[in-house]
Amino acid sequence: MPTNRPRRPRRPATTPTGKLEALSLGDIESAVSGADYGWRAGPTPLASAPIEDQRAHLGLIVTAEELETTAAAVAAAESFSALRTSVAAPPASIDWRANGGNWVTPIKDQGNCGSCVSFGTAATIESRIRIACKNANLAVDLSEAHLFYCGCGNCCGTGWNFSPALDFAKNTGIVLESAFPYTPGNQPCKSGLPQPYIKLTAWSPMLSTFDRKNILSTKGPMVGGLAIFQDFYSYRTGVYRHVTGALVGYHAISVVGYDDGQGCWICKNSWGPGFGESGFFRIGYGECGIDTQFAFYDVDLTCPVPDTISCERYVPQLTRILAAARLNPQLRACLRFYVCHRGPIPIWCPPQYRQLAQQLDLILRRCPRYRIWFCQRLA
């Protein structure tokens, strides 16, 4: 942390009110470069965007009461953790992008939709899946659209909160991106989705710095939140600390590490790879309420069945067969009986239908999670 940085009071994160005045990139660059604040401002995809577009890239909804309640809980947790002198301290740093491999999945862009909670949650769960499966190269891409549009609904303009998103991931689960691709903009929950790829077994908030670092260093990334001020949209590199501009709103991210030497959290954002440090950013301890007004959220899960991802290759084939069966009552009746074990014995099934049913049965035995999905669509 820069030692020559001017001292200034912490700016609390409050509820944004009124219409914001635009703050030019030049004004922000001048304010940040006027003293060594430890970070550099510059052009980004959102630096010169209209306030409406900047705000549309947020989406974490919290009230002033929630912020105050969480701040009080954080203070109490910090006081308690200070008493745990016999417990070994977490390591001085961890970065899951470089921890015997890269366990963090690629950067995405939520676009002009307040879906950051789904992106921060999905990003965290993707990393935890890689860690649980002990495979840093595991190709896992969860559907933010399923989590957001099915879990929250038409919420692009309103945003969401941590608890309902994590509850949805636990109780309903999340399918893969290939089953429900994300596009920004309100849309209905997609019907006919396959069984979820992953369900959380549990989730819990972490309040003290000790617990946050302990979980990050031993289990992996966590979901987090912070207040966003106007200067943040111009962040290019370094350890961000709020310098200038008004509060725009609140944002959810995935915290992928920390560094005591730099005094910062390392975070994965959802504004595309052109923002910040190739889509990531570092933010100072205590800044923008990230660790004083917001909890970090730990998630528990088990490695999905190893065959699950390989089973995805059968989805296009299953979809084509379903489309053909809708237009062919005889084929539908044969598949219902021989694959789904439903309905009366067909009067006659041509040999090619019986052969197709046998092939389907083999696929669904190998990928049992798809049998219910297939048979429900076939009905």
C-alpha cells in the first residue's frame, strides 16, 4: 500500500439518491494522478458510458438497513476473531488464478442488465467445481441466464440479492450455459431445461477478515459485494481506492484471492476482459464497504458426476429425436414404452424404431440425469 497516499476519511457506502452528474474520464484521471493512490485510471468500455449504462452494469440490491446490520455483524465478528490467538493465521496471500494452476474460469460480460449477482455466484461456483474435482482445466460454464431469469425473473432493471440467488443454486441448481445461453435483457425462464449440472449442498456468510482469508486460502473463491463510485468505471490497474465521484450503486463479484503485502482483495468482475486487469481488479482492504458492510459467501458442493460434462454432447441428439417424435405418433409411442416405460405396449414398432430405442436407452443409462428430462419432454 502506498505510504505517501494522503490521509482522508473513509467514505461510507450509503444509498444512492438523486440524479448523478456525469464525471469525465479526464476529471477522474486528473484526480487519481494528482497523488499516489496506488492505481491508474484510463479508458475502459464503461469509462465514458452514460450514467444509465454504468448503473445498468450493477444489480446488487441492498437497503441502508441491511448495510448497517451487516456492518454491525462484521464489527462483532472482527472483535471475536481477535481473541483467537491460538489459531494459525491464514497465509499472507492467495490467488486462485495461479495456485498450482488456474482455477478461475474466463471473464464474462453481463451487459446492460442488473445480473451481477448471478455472474458473481456462477463464477464462484465454477471455480469451486474445478477445485472439488481437482482439475484446474475442467471446462465448466454455468448458465447465468438460468440462475437469473429463472431465479429472479424480469430483474434486469431491479437487480437481485445474495440469499435468493444462493438458495436457488442450492434448492434448484444451475444448468450449463449450453442449455440456456445468456443474453442481457429480460426474458422468460426457458422451458424444457435438463436436470441441473450442479446444486450447492450449503452456503454461509463469512464476516471476519480471518474467516474470509481462511476460507479463500483453503477452499477457494467466494461471492462478495461492494459499493461502486463513479471513478471505479475508469479503473485500469493497481489497487483501487475510491478517490472521486458519487455513489452509483452496488455490485456483486467473485473474490478470487487476497494479498496482505498490497493490502487488497483480488476480484473477478463481469464487465468483459476490457475492464481493469483483463477483467479482474484489486481493491484495498476496507474500501467501498467490501469487507465492512458486506459479507463474503462461502459455498459447499461436491464434484459433479465425472460423466456429466461428456453427457452434454448427447443433448443435440436427444433434442432432434424429441422433435421427430412430436411429429410421429408411432415413434413417440415406441419411445415412451421402450425408453420411458410408460403407456401401453405399441401395436407395432418398426425395427428401426426398436433400434433407436435401444441406443437411447444406452445413452440414458450412461447419463441417467437426462432420462427424466427426456421422458417429460416426450409426454
